[in-house]
Amino acid sequence: MLDTLNSWFLDPLAYPLLTRSLEAAIIVGIISGVMGTYVVVRGMAFFGDALAHAILPGIAFMYQRTNGETDELFWGGLVAGLFSALGIGFLTRHEKIREDTAIGIVFAGMFALGIAMISRIDNYAGDLTHILFGQILGVSEADLRLITIFALIVLALVALFFKEFMIISFDPVLAKTLRLPTEFFRLLLLVLIAITIVVSLQTVGIALMVALLVTPAATANLLSHRLLPMMLIAAFIGALSSVIGFYVSFHQDVATGPAIVLTATVIFGAVFAVQQAGQGITWVTLRLRDSASH
Amino acid sequence: MANILSAILTKNNHDAAREFATDCASLSESVMTVHDLACGYNGYRAIEGITFDLRAGERVGIVGPNGAGKSTLFKALVGLLPHQGAISIQGASCKDSHAMIGYVPQREAIDQTFPVTVWDVVMMGRARQIGYILLPRKQDRIAVRGALERVGMWPLRKRQIGELSGGQRRRVFVARALAQQASVLLLDEPFSGVDAAAETDIFQVLDVLREEGVAVLLATHNLVQAATHYDKLLLLTNGRMIAFGAPRDIYTPQNLGATFGDRIALFQEGDQYVLVPDKPCHHEDDH
């Protein structure tokens, strides 16, 4: 029994490629949980989903330029992600255009551009699938290095400006009266979300990215009513989903991205169900106590 | 009369308020001076010609009908809208002085589900003193604790902000202004959506602010409450200032007529004032 369990855990780690993939998935789980906390508390799920799609032209451009080499896709995605995030930020800075409208315009335009560019590449179907749904087994050493560096940059900036991000998210008017550079921090937050999405691209792909941002953070929101604990719980759930999803993917021969997202969804469902059941038991107990006292 | 707008104002209340205002005036300097303030949106001037001053511990009501420009005035004072004219707080020009303004937002302006506790919200008021990047120090924690104790919210410091009642939430934001060491506190319609008990609570907290020397500016459309509880009033209509001064001095039929049109009339009976709608509504059972 113990041997079976041992081999279940250790077998995948015998391959350096899989170890690298697992490391990448854990890092992505952590930063998605951290940045996803802001996405959830600021109600930016649509922004996260849109931005994941809006990086497609950058990826298509680099794919064309490098004749299908995946190492350079990261930089193309990063440029397109930053361009889209700042574009949305620019359009909404005076609140003349509603944020969801601006996101819709930029997202649809960029995604259409990406699809148009990819449709001109011969034999693009397989690669497009990897971009849309992730290809974690394609993580090279260079990819892992980039993922680690950018994840550390994101985590460091969140740690340094945690207080400022909390104030601009909770009460932008207070931020202005305190003379905080509100616009700078708002754009910085968008940029950090964009980096997180590009870093996570290889793990879950464009189509499922929003789940990695939203689901662990939403689960954490059920468990904590303070921002920092919520963020730490979200990071833990993100990493846990990545690890479980990775093993499920290896042993059950399921695509890794969907396995990770499904794990996160099951964890959310379990926490939600337990909380509801707890509330139900409390309610029934109170009713019984009431009727006994009358 | 079925629809009498409000109650009776006694002359004694007016006198007490005016005496207090006079005392404040003699004892303290202006903490906020606003001169010929104007601002607006898209080329339209929403307010103009606003001139008044606030002294330490003074409680001033901005009174006017809906759409009078009360919220615009607040936004200009807080620094959310570009404006013309001069605002200075304790001698500093407005560019540097907004941090000396605390404000209590309207209920709907705050996301009640946001994962922050009472403690977190009050600590936000210390952001400038803490500085970028740094963590709160001992003096910040002492300031937050002191502010929470003064408004009676220390026992609820671990509660999430959405778990509080409307009155409690306003007390938390007042504590934040105290922690912020604001000289002036703006309250936008603080009594909307709160019950009578919460209203009393809020006035108790405002008394704490008076003891601390914090000047308070409240937007309200409750004419009678404004007359009985505030030291001075600023009557505002269509973005123009009608009058500024102690309630007794400015509650004249002319000023009220200019502010509220012909909807309100003021009667004097001996020592008492009675505010009634000039064109009372009739219930069906009146016919």
C-alpha cells in the first residue's frame, strides 16, 4: 500500500521535464492566488478573462517570427498583455467609458487580431490548442527561469505596496485625500495581473486562466474576512490545486490545465458545501432550542 | 396638520448654538477657509461663489434641497474635482492640505463585502504617517486603538466592516479620521438610512470630535435637525450659496424661500419657530 502511494507520488518526479512542470505549476498557483485576491475583491473577473485572451496577438506574432519556437512566446504575450492592460486603464481613467465596455472593446479587438494572425500560419491547429488550453509539459528550463523571476517580481511588489493596493481597492477617495498616486497604483495592479496571466499561460492556457485567478481566491474569501490571510489561503489553495491537478493529470491521462482548474473548482465546492451545511445545522439547532423553550 | 415637515425649534437651542459658535470663534483660529470656490463638470459650473470658514470644534451643516450641489462641494473640498477659488486648511494651500481632511463616505460608496476589519479600516487613516512600503509602528497602533476607544468601537475591532450596522460603520470612519489626525471631517448625508438610536450614537461621536477640536462639515437636507444640532449652517441651492451663519441669523423667510422655493414657510410664535410646508400635501382622508 505504502509502496503504491510512494510510486504514485514519486514516479512523475523521475523525469526532469515533469519536475520542472510541477515546479512551474506550483509557482503559477501561488501568484494566481495572490493576484486573484485583488481580482476577486475588486470585481475584476471579466478583466482577468479578457486580458488572458488579449495576449493572443503577441503570442501569434512571436510564433510567426520564430517559426514555432515556444521559448520566445512569453515576451510576445508580455508585451501584448501590458499593452492591453494599460490600454484599458487609459480608456477608463476619466470614467467616460465604463470599465466593462472598455474591456470588451480591447479584449474582442485583440483576440480577433490574434486569431486572424494565427489563421495565416500553416498547420496552426495543434499549437493553437496549446495556447488556448496550456501545455505544461512544454516548460523548458528557460521558461521556468522566466516564470520564477517574474513571479518573484510580482510577489515583491505586492508585499511592498500591500497597504497602498488595499486602500485604492477599498476606498479610492481616501487614497486621493491621502495624496497617494492612485492612478499609478491602479495601473501597476493591472500590469501585475497581466504579468501573472502571461506567466501562467503555459500551465492552463488562455481559456482557463480566469479560473486560476478567481476560484482559489473566491474559496479563500469564504474562509477569511481579512485581505492578507485571504491572500495567503488563496496562494495555498492555488498551489494545492496545481499539485493535485498535476498528479491527476499524470495518472489519469487528462490534460493538466483542466485537471488543475477542476481541482480548484472541487475545493471551492467542498468549502462552500461545508459552510452551507454548518449554517444549516446552526439554524436547525437554534430553531429546536427555540421550540423547546416555548 | 398631517404632513408638517418637522418639529419646533426653541429659541433657547438657537441661543446655545450661537453662544457656542461665538465661544469657538473667540477661542480658536479658522482651521479651514474657503474663498469664492467654483467647480463643475464638462464646462457646466455645478457650484460657484462659495465662501465660508470653519473653526476648531465647530459643527457646520450644508443644507439644501436635492441637487443643490452638496456632494459636488464635498468632492471639491476632498480634492476629487478640479476647482477654482481658494481652499486652505490651517494656512496650507489645498494641494498640501487634503490629507488633513477626513471624510465619512455614504453607505453605497463602500463595498460592504470587502475583506477588511474595523481595525484595518482605521489603520488605513495612518497610511501617510506610516509611509510607503513600511509597516505600522507602535505609535500607529496606539493611535488606532485610541481612535477606536474614543468612538466606542474597540470591542468590535475584529469585525468585518460589512458585519456592522449603519451607525457603527459611520463611527468606524469617524475613528479613521481621528487616527488620520484630520483637522476637518466631512460627512455626506450621515443620517440617511440609520434609525433614531444610531442617529443619537452619531451625535455622541460628533461630540467627541468637538472635544478633539475637529471641525465637522455635514451635508444634510434635514432642516430642523440642522437648526437644532449645528453651530452654523450654509444654505445652498442650485450650486449657489444663499447664506452662511448661525441658524437663528440665517433662518429667515427670505433665505429659506431662496433655498427651498415656496415649499417651506417659517412661523414665529413667541419664543418658538415652527417650520411647515407652505403647500402641505393632503391625504385622502383629509377630503
